Amino acid sequence: MNNVLYIHGGRDIKEGPMSNMWSIDINSIQYLMEDPNHGAKWETVECKGTLPGNISHHKASVFGSSVVVYGGINDYDNNPEAYEFDSSKNAWSKMKSTGDIPKPRDDHSLSQVDDSCFIIFGGFVEGSRVNECFKCTKNGHTLEWKLIGAASP
């Protein structure tokens, strides 16, 4: 089992959105709790493929050994793409989308439903709050979107 925690991107006050990726062995955190002298350290992840680039305010959903990253801000605009990170290969790829594709957004919520589906709600689209809910099913390297609710603010 892969007991690794990954962090990609984020925002630096001076730099803006970041493109770095870090990992830490979760077991080492447990050992550190048991023995304060045990070493636990973050390591830089060298990635290949089509990377998301500088991104912050995005959300992630885990599907086995892969993670789908959706939304957020790349540089200073909403990120229109979804990306998949395969932790067994340290490789990123851009995902395809079909159906009721949501407009790019940031600061939305994302909830994992099961091993093939997640739901996103709200966030900011073009600087304005939205009240939309989308169901997303992962089918291979394609995200199948369905609008399941929208309300006026």
C-alpha cells in the first residue's frame, strides 16, 4: 500500500501560485509521534508528463494510486483543466471532460463519493460566487460531468 502524502502547488504571498510538489511517508510521521528523535522529512517529487503548472486553490480526489486535481487558480486566472497524477509513475496527464462541463472555478468544495465519483459545489467563477453542484465520474482518463443542482444566490 502507498502510504505517502503528496502536496502540489499552493500560494506564496510574494510568488503567487506555486508548481512544486512534495511528499512525506505517513509511516514516518507515526514513528515521529512515538519517538521524537525519529527523522520524518518532506521530499521534493520529480514529476514528468503534462504538469498542472503554477496552481493554487484547487481540490483533489483520490482514485487508487492516482489523484485527480480540479479547478483552482493558475497564475492569476481560473484553471480550465483537470489533471491526473499517477503516483506509481510520478507522472501527470491532462484529463478529458464530457457532459455538463463546469466553468473553471476556485475555492469550491469537493467531496469523494466512491472509488469512481466525486461532487463539487460552489466556488468562484470569474470572480463571482456560484451555487452549482456537479457530479463527476472518472472513466479512465475522462471525467464525465453532470449538473445536479444550481440555485440563484
